[in-house]
Amino acid sequence: MHLKEIKKIYHKELDSLYPKEEVDSFFYLTIEHYLGLERFVLVLEPNLTITKEEEGQLFSALSELRLQRPIQYVLGSTQFCDLDFIVNQNVLIPRPETEELVYWILDELRHVEKEISILDVGTGSGCIAISLSKYLSQAKVQGLDISKKALEVAKQNAIKNEVEVSFLEFDALSLEQFEGQYDVIVSNPPYVRELEKKAMKKNVLDYEPDGALFVPDEDPLLFYKSIVRFAHHHLKPGGMLFFEINQYLGEATKKLMQEEGFLELDLREDMYGNHRMLKGVWA
Ligand code: GLN
């Protein structure tokens, strides 16, 4: 079959579910993943044909995309901070907003020459911990998660990206037993309120792990409370705490850190102009 025919079928099947550009992007990501073909291949070879087996792979991906399964889970991988990560339904798909948080931390630490100890609470796929370890040669990084299955993914990702990060099973809501002193603590904990569910898309709601996303309406900052308290006891003097946060709860989360005694609070917006990141210093 001609590859361009398959592209047409992708549009026919998916255009009612996703914007056209997104369908194009699904098609190109899929041919790159399965066939190793670049996106401009159809310009260079408009009549390129593919084998029956290759056709089968592209149609099977299409049938999953039709169910609105996220492309990252269909392909089993995604990119974050220019690195490749394995993902499956046990971990949240790394978001571009979270890349912004990582770039902020990298900016703050790039010029530090001594060894830096970093803890990532609720590490999921390990994308934050692994990117920090990869780009900061002086960093010693640990990641915690409550989910064994997420930790398996994170460990595979550390191997894939050739970094040494230690991953441990811990619940972010009961960190009392945890020991260690850190220069930096970072977390992107669950922060989406149940009441925000109706604004979310089917591909997130049906496929991504609830435990990594949702918090009760009546106590949306529960993870932040636990981690802020923990950071109070486990950050070295001058250490920094970084959070990804719920855009509607920026001021409330900032207040929580202030009340615990954190200084130099810095609340930042993401590329969409939403309050998304928060930093405080432990003095
Ligand atoms: N940013 C994610 C979303 O909107 C939520 C991430 C989180 O809860 N930590 O789907």
C-alpha cells in the first residue's frame, strides 16, 4: 500500500476527534517510531509503498488512537527535555509545563560546582529526576514514588538515559520515616481537583493514572502540606524547594510555604500564562 493512502485513512478516522494538525503529528510520530521514516519522506517520495507487516503496525496504532488512547502510550515512549522516556499507563505522561520547571531548576544550579543532593517526590516516569541528573553532572539524585509499577518505569528510564538515580518506594503523604538532607527538593504531586475533571479531555481521564492526578476538592493541597513540612526538616540551610502547582491555587500554595517559614518565594507562570511553578528557599 502507498504510505500516502495510510495518511488519508488516519485523517478519515481521526479528524472528527482531533484537530487536523494533531492527526498529522500522530501520523508522523507513528511512521517515525515504527518505520524510522522522517516526516518529509512523502515530499521526497510521494509514491513510497510499505510492506504488509508495516501496514499492520500503522493500522494497529490507528485503532488505539481511535479510542483516544494518548499517542505516548500507544508508542510507549515520549520526549522530555530532549531525552527519550519510556511511558505506560502506570505513569503520567510528562508535560511541557514540567519541562519548564526542570529548566528553571537547571538555571538555578548550573553554576554550582559542589555536589548537589536532589530529591524528587512523586517521581512517576522519573522524567524530572533523570533530566536533572543528566544535565547536572554534580548532582546526586533520588526519586520517590508510592507506586511500584511507576518505579519500574523510572528505573528503566534511568538505564535508558545512562544516569544513576536511586528510586525508592515511599508515600508522599507519610514521609516521617524518610531520612536524608538535601540541597534541592522538587515535586510535581497530584493537584487536579475533582471539580476540575469536567474541563479535562477523555484521553487524560480514561487513560492516565488517577493517583498521579487527582486530589479531593476539600483538601487540594494535601500533598503540598506534607512535602512542605518534610522539606522544613530535610532541606539544608539555603536549600530550595520547587513545585509544579495547580494554576488556580498559586497564591494558596505560596502562602502555605510562607507560613512554614520559606523565604524568597517566587511564583511563576508557564508558557500558557498560568501560575504553574513555585520556588522557596529554606533559610
Ligand atoms: N498538569 C497535569 C494535567 O493537567 C496534572 C499534573 C499533576 O496533577 N501533577 O493533566
